[in-house]
Amino acid sequence: MIVVRADSDAAGWTKPPHLNAACIPAMARRTIRTLLHLRHPQIIMTYASSATALLLAAGRGTRFDPSGLQNKLLAPLPDGTPVACAAARALLAILPHVTAVVRPGAEALAHALNDAGCDVVFATGAERGMGASLAAGVRATAEAEGWIVALADMPWIASETIEAIARRIDAGASIVAPTYRGRRGHPVGFGAMHCDALSSLDGDVGARSILEGAELAMIEVDDAGVLADIDTYDDLHRPR
């Protein structure tokens, strides 16, 4: 794993080497699980998806610390795991390739996510909003077979939920999202057919326009984590 810098406003970027599960048979996927476990023994893969995970970690989190001195994504959960690393580990249990998108200047966060097992890209357009960050991540992984887009401030999503979404994307679904008690949550899966639309996003509306204009499959899950994000210090200790 390496840390790379990707310019979301430029035509060129440096793509990190990675393992693409779509290009190899099931036996080799089991080898991937073994190699990842040797590098990160806390991660035990139960299913190796062909999709790529994008962990969006470029926000400012001003509600957590208005001064901007503390990055909420590095704040420890009760077990000591940084918020973003907990979110990354849930993805890595299902997806061999996880790319985290961070803003320039967030080197401490980038190294923490890199150590957790993610590739990292710096999105220079991150200040423009989530759409710009998502586009930078898609452009840096343009050869992916699909994307599972997750938010780094949502550390309690169950791996079983991620697997259910990934399996649907692997099977050719267009867009897949989880729901909990009737409310749509995260992460959201996108098929490879949405590459151009995703890579053209900008601003702070994320992929809302794509979600509204395409067939969206909903999966009902018994997982409150799909709705639970961290906005304030008290949220770190939210009962689960």
C-alpha cells in the first residue's frame, strides 16, 4: 500500500498498484484474503468483492471541533480505534481494495488510513464538497468493476451490510443502498456503468443527481449503523 496524491482538477493522476479481485478466480481471491490477514491480522475477510470501496474522508467536521484543530476522523472510539480506521476495517473485511479520499494537509489521517490497509488519494478540490471528493476517488480508480461509497464518519456499519450491497453490485446491479426502518442509509453501491457520471460530480450534493435518475435497489437491513454518523464528541459514545 502506498500514499499517492491525486489532483481532482487535473487530467493526470498517479494510480496506486492494487489487487483487482475481478481479474482473478475464486482460488486467488482466497489468497488475497490470506495476504491481507497477514498484513493486517485484525481483518478477516469473509467475502472478496470485485468492487472497489471509496471511503470519503475529506470533510472538515466543524461541528465536532469548530476550531478545526481536532480531526474527528482521528478521534478514538471507546475501544481506542480512530473513527475513520473503524470505518475502513469494516470495508476491508469485504473489499480487497479500499481507497480513502482525504483533503490536502490531512497527512496524519492519510497515514492512519494507509496503515489500516487503504490506498489514499488527496483530493485538491475537497473544499468544494463531497461531490468533488467522490469524483476524485472514482477518477483514481477508473478501472474498478463498481464502487461501494462509504463515509469515514460512520464507523458502526456491519460488515454483513457491506457484503449484501457488494454482492448485488458484483451481480450487475446499477445502484444499491441499505435501508433501516424505512430510512435510506450508507454505504451506497454503484455499478461500473456510472463511472462517467460519478467522475464528473462536483460541489456538495454528492451523488444525489445520479441516485434520483437511475434505478435504485433497496436492501432492508437490521443495522442501525447505516444511519449513525459522528458529528459531535458525544456521538463517539453513542449507545449501540
